[in-house]
Amino acid sequence: MAFYNEKVSIARDKSNNIYMFYWEEGKIIYNYFNNMNGEIIENKIITDALEEYDIAIGMDGKIYIVYQNNYNHLFLATIFGEKIDSICLTVKPIPNVYNLTIALDEGEIHILYNILLEEKEYRLYHHHYDKYDWYTNIIDEIKISEVLNFFNIEYYQDGIILIYYDSSQVENIYMKKYNKKDKKWLDKLQITKNLEDKLYIDTLLYDDILHLTYSQYIEKNLAIKYERFKILEDRIVMEKEKIMSNTENCSYPTFTYFEDKLWLSWIEYDNVLSRYSEYEGESWSSIYLWNISKRSDIVRYKYCEYPFKGTKKNFNYYFGKIYPEISFIGFGPLVDVVEIPLKKKGLSMISQF
């Protein structure tokens, strides 16, 4: 079957009700799955949206949606039960935004996006609402190699951190910390330090340990790369580095922390493959191909859930069967899987620090 590169977002509330959002012909549509009675409701909540949008769910139980409308204004909408509210965030139209992202941190709102300045050059913007006022920051001006890659947001100490690409010299991945108290972004730190071209990104941050994955070009094809870092006050130190896959056009690497295992899944020729580590990335299992992905149409869901106090984020995305049979693929019990050998070419690329 096929892997569909479409933006579909899933939100789970504290009652385990599921909201699935997607964009279609200028409309943002959500399907609501009631956990108690099994009822499914479809609702077209926004009818004048450009394709960029994002969702988050807050401790107040509301679902937040940020989007750009047809007149290039940014809007923030909230859903609570059957009530939908919407406010315009911009005084005048702005250029088309890319990688529009919303993050909620203890009731404070962070909205980030890219705007094209000129060919292969973008500006990263950040809007922060601290429950009283809005603050706007320019995070960085970045250059790209060929395509604009995604960025990731992680929660860290007294603020957030942003992990993103920049090709000002050689394309690599960088990190910036934002201090909520001072409303300032600190100097960026370079994370990756290699000369190879890269695509895609995913991260998981636990305490001061950052797990990073991306696709790296090897001999004009793509393999999955894993790196682990320790974040210090003024620097970041690599602890582990490993090529995880064969060099077989591998894309969309995706972390999942499930039942004390760190899983790394990816797409390879429209199939879902994965490996897991029981030791925080120190060592890894064999590669497994999930046969259900060969029989089903697959999509990569962006996922957010009600932020129960003290819980850690276990993943940003997951692979699953396309609606209406939403499911997880790529982690969990190894049922209906095939072990895939790692070729010697991949093994020769492994290095550890």
C-alpha cells in the first residue's frame, strides 16, 4: 500500500476522547470520537484557512488551533466542548508562513513559524503570550541547502528550546533556549557537526538528555541517523552517534518512548520499519519491518494529549493506518513483523563518542 505525506493531527483529552484534524480545500475539519458512547462527529470548524495550521491541548482542557487565513492574517481558535472561539493575532497581513507551530507551557502560548525573505533564506519568528501580554521575537535568520526542514520544540527548565536547521556555512542542526522569565532567546548552539546533507528531524528531551534523529545522505541515498547529547549550561556534548538503517531512501524518522523502550521508526519504500533501545540509546535491537504497513495506507500523525501534571512527552508523531482505522504502527509488541538485516555498509558508518 502507500504512505501519504499529509498533515493530520490527533489530540486526546483527559477523558480519552479523540479529535482528528486535517486540512482540505481551505477548510480545517475535525472528527470527534467520543470515548464513552462511540459517537463520531465531523465538523468543519474553519472555512478560510491556508494549508499551514497546528494544534495543541492545554491544561484548561481547551484545544488551541493556530492558522493563517486567506487574507494572510494569523488566527488563534479554541475549542471547548461545542464552543469555538477565534481571535485575530495580526494587525495587518503578513507573508505566507511555513512550519506554523503552537506550543503550550503551563498556560502560556508560544507560536513559531518561518517567513521567506529571499531565495533560500528565511526568518524564524516567535510570539509568546504569558497570560497578560504578547511578546514578539525574531529567533534567527536561516539559510537552507535545498528544502526548508521542520523544527522541533522541547520543554526545558524555565523555558523552551528550539531545534532547527541552518545552512549559513554547512547545513547542520542547532539549538536555542528561550528564557520565559527574561523573554529572551539565548545564543544558538551547534548540535550536529558533519558535512553531509540532511532531511527531516525528530527529538525527545528527558531532563538534560536530548535524543535527536534525522535522515542523512550517504552515497546519494538516505539513511536514518541517531545522536544523543547531554545539555550543559553553555554547551551541548555528544554522547552517542549511530547509523540506524540501511541506506534505502529512509525518511521521516520518528521517536516513541513506550513501556521503558525508546523506539525509532521510519518510512522505507512506503513501509514502516523500526528499532528499539532498552538502554536510552546505548544499544539497539535489530531492525523490524511491520507487515501491516505493507497491507495498509499509512500516514504520520502529529500527536498531542492532555498534559497531566508530572507526565513526560512520549512522542511528537506516530505512524498509523489512515482514517477511519486510526492505529499505532512501529512500536509495541513484535507481532507480525519481519527482521531486516543491517548491511555491512551501514555497520561501517557506526561511531561512538
